[in-house]
Amino acid sequence: MTGKTVLFTGASRGMGHFAAIEPARLAAEVLIVGHNRARGDAAAEAIRRNGGSAQFLRANMGGAAQVCELATAVLMRSGQVHVLIHSAGGLLPADARTREGVDRGFAQNFLGAFLLARLLEERLLASAPARLIAVGSAAHRLLKNADIDALIHPAQAALPMGSSQRGRYQMRSYQAAKLAMTTWTYGLARRWAGRGVTINDAAEAWAAPFLSTR
């Protein structure tokens, strides 16, 4: 991966940070995206201390404005984007909403990734051969039905919920987002077929072999 650029959301800690070490070890430049500057700077510095190339870009993937600013910062760079990895996400509080009123869990687990890929589409296609990797989850298979409208315009915002209700809401939001992510990546693979960009929807236990193929 010498000379390649990897844009990696959710790589400032945990599984994402661990996975980001591998492309850096293979001589790629890693652009780490996270919402916590101190943690992101530390993650990038840890990679650089081991001889890799890394830079931190701050953005909360649950906020549309911040995702747009992130895309602008990436596009202002003269280089290509060879790998885009969507790993940011998690279970957010049931009453968390974006500025637009969208369920923040759904926004952070799916909508931010969708928006970022859309904004960087031309750069990714121009960087071919390239790759987009979305971290999915088998949890979406447990979802009996999905009301996406209820997450985009959640009526629950005004209703008090007990702890068990909040937990069920959080999990439904997470499962719906992962279902949306899987469905979207399959559609994207068909739309970009033959254009030099490989699409992978990887389970949460995915690992470095995806990153070492180019």
C-alpha cells in the first residue's frame, strides 16, 4: 500500500485504531477521523512514532455540517483517496438528536457514512483502483421491521421512556442503521461496477486482509 491514502472514520480508539495500524505499517498514509481531538491526535502520534504516516481530521459523523466540512478538507488535499473505511458508530442515547432532529444513532451509524461517500464519490472514482469498506453487523438480521421515517423524524423525542424502552430503542436504531449500511453498499457495488472501486461490507470482526489487497 505504499503511497496510498486511507481515510478511516472511527479510527481514534478501539477496534478502528487497532485496524488503522495495519495500512500505516504497509506504508499508506492514514487520515484518522474522530470527534475527540485529544484522542485523535494521540492515535495519529502513536502511528507516527512507529514509523507510519498519519494525520487526524476532526469530525462527528453524526453531524451533517461536520461531515461536509470533513469532505471539504479532504477534497482540498491534492492527493487521491484510495481507501475509504466507515467504522464510526456505536449505541447513542435514545434521546440524542442531530441539529436537524434526526436520531443521532442512525445518523452516526449510517447517514454520516452515506453523506461522506457521496461527497467524495468523484475523488474515489478518480483514484481507482480504490476501495470502500463499511463496517456492518450481523445484528441487523435480528430486526423484524424497519421504520426509517421514525428515525429521520422520531416522535419518541417528546415521549418519556423507561430504561428498558431506551435500551430497545437504541438497539432498533443501531440495527436499522446497519441494515441500511448493508443495503446501501450492495447497491453501491452495482452502481460502481466496472469503475475500479471495490466495495466491502465487513462484519464487526473484520480484519486487516481487506486492507492489504491493494
